[in-house]
Amino acid sequence: MSVLYIALPIALLLGGGGLLACLYCIRDGQYDDLDSPSVRILVDEHRVDEQAQLNEELREP
């Protein structure tokens, strides 16, 4: 029974610390988007600009 006087506060402190760490990570934005940063380097932004220029050139008579 006397072990509970030590184990229970330690368990509550560890649980509270884990909860605070989880809330900090959520507020910091670490779980917002997990997929796009890894493929962002593969996206070719210039291609969109080239397509827009081609469309404008084709529209002019």
C-alpha cells in the first residue's frame, strides 16, 4: 500500500507530461500535413506558368 504513495504521483506526473508534450506538438503544427513536404521538391511550378503562356498564345488569333 505504501508503494502507491510513490507510484501514483509518478504515474500522474508522467501522464501529465505526455499530455502536455502532445498538446505542444499539436499546437506547434507538427501533425498538420505529413505528405506534402516530402513531395514538395518534386512539384514543378514552372510548368504551370508555361501552360498559362501556351494557353494565352493559342487564344490570340
